[in-house]
Amino acid sequence: MNELEETVSDLQARLAFLDDTVEQLSRAIYQQARELERQARTIRRLEDKLKAQAESMIRKPEDEPPPPHY
């Protein structure tokens, strides 16, 4: 092979490697996005549960018994 053919062959090999790397990174980003969505849903559910529990723990002033000195 002459120098030009070697250069083209080297560039083709590099391009194939880069294509593979981009595909791997794309898959990793997709998986991370799915995981982030799952975690966001979990956080929303936990926030809703926490709010519901907090609301059930708060008593209305009229439901409180009077202080002992009354």
C-alpha cells in the first residue's frame, strides 16, 4: 500500500472505533436518563407520602385539649 491508502485505512479504522464509542455512550446516556426518570418518580411518591403523613399529624386547634391550668 502506498502512504495515501495507509492513511485512508487508518482513518477508516479510527472512524469505526469512534462510531462504536458514540454508540456505547449513547446507550449509557439513554440508560442514565431512564434511571433518572425512575428516581424522579420515586421522589415524587415519597414527597406525596411525606405530605400526607405530615397533614395527618397536624391537629386543628379546636381538636386539642385545653391546657391543664384552665
